[in-house]
Amino acid sequence: MDLALERLQNTLKRVNKAAKEVHRDFKDVKLIAVSKTHGEAAIEKLIETGHLRFGENRIQEAQSKWPQLKEKYPNIELHLIGPLQSNKAKDAVALFDVIHTIDRSKIAMVLAEEMEKQGKRPKLFVQVNTGEEPQKAGVSPDEVVNFVNQCREDYRLDITGLMCIPPVDDEPSPHFALLAKKAKQLGLSDLSMGMSKDFEAAIQLGATYIRVGTALFGDRNTKPV
Ligand SMILES: *Cc1c(COP(=O)(O)O)cnc(C)c1O
């Protein structure tokens, strides 16, 4: 069987099994294929199996691949899952359908301006630094309620969910549980959490979007930034 299709089917099987175990509908878990570092050929193989939801973590890299692919396959849904600088907000709004990484007022403000200017409404997530790691992006768990409210009130942004990347050496479940708790407090229904190694745990704690690279594409050629 075609390798891309086989990896997709294996991943969907894992999703299905994890959802079943907690009596969730498999369709409520949306799979984002994280294509960072992979070229158009590998991406197109997956698109041709019928998969249309993709994620990238760097805007410049995404700009080199996705405008052409989006033109060829207009139903692609593209997710920005990496850090966003304010001078890239314009490009992000132009290219992405969903942005997972809002984490400070400046970004919220420039995104709101660009969305207004371009007449585009990407779906928006706030990134939470659940492990409070100094080098990692995201608002601290203690600040997330205030920050989301500020996005809503000051910038009229319709935040639909929260996203996290647990510390690599930690057991991920407590981080997923914390993210779910914060989302519930805020009345947010979407949770972007879980990657190749831990998405079952994320699904069991309520993930609605899982971000999966390696399980779908194999090892990355270069280290992610
Ligand atoms: C690269 C990346 C992923 C995918 O990681 P895998 O372990 O390859 O599944 C998920 N989320 C973010 C934010 C990433 O940068």
C-alpha cells in the first residue's frame, strides 16, 4: 500500500481507538498533519489520499510551499502552530485559516488590525505555557483567563480555543488536563493538544485538534525551530 495512506490510516486508527475509550465521537477530533521541513512532493502525497488539514510552524517556510498548493487544492485548511512575531501578522492572516499561537497583547492587537484590513477571519487560539518554561512561548496558566478576556474586550477577537506544548520531559497528561480546565473556565470549546507520541492522552482529556507530524510523514529532515 502507498506509504502516505498507510501512515494516515494507522494514525486515524489510533485516534479512533483513543476516542472510543472515552466515549467521544471520533469526528470531534480533527487531525492536523504537521508538514514542517517536508517538501511539496511529500505533502501532495498526503493531500491525494484526501487529507486536507495541515500545519506549519514557520511563516517563511509556509510561504514557500503553501500558496501554490492552496491554489491547486482550494479546500486546504492551513494552521499556524509556531510562534508569531508582530511584523509577520499580515502574512499570517493572508495565508493561514487557523492561528494557534496568540500569546501577547501586541500580537492580538496587530492580528485584529490585519483581520480588519484584509477582511479575513482566521480561527484563533491562545497558546498557554502550561509548564511555565522560560524559553517557551505562551501565556502562563495564571494569566490565561485575563488574557483571553482582554483579547475579547480590547481587540474584539473571537478566541475559540487554547493550545499547549507540554515540556518534552514531563508526563503530558497533567498539562492537557490543566489546558482543558482553563478552557472550561473560559467557555472555550476547542483544545489544540497532542502530538505523535502523546495524542491518545490528549484525546482522552478533550483535544479537538491534534497536531501530528512524525507519525504521518516519518522523521523530519532538519530539526524544527
Ligand atoms: C512539530 C510540531 C508538532 C508535531 O510533532 P510530532 O512529534 O512530529 O508529531 C506539533 N505541534 C507543534 C507546535 C510542532 O511544532
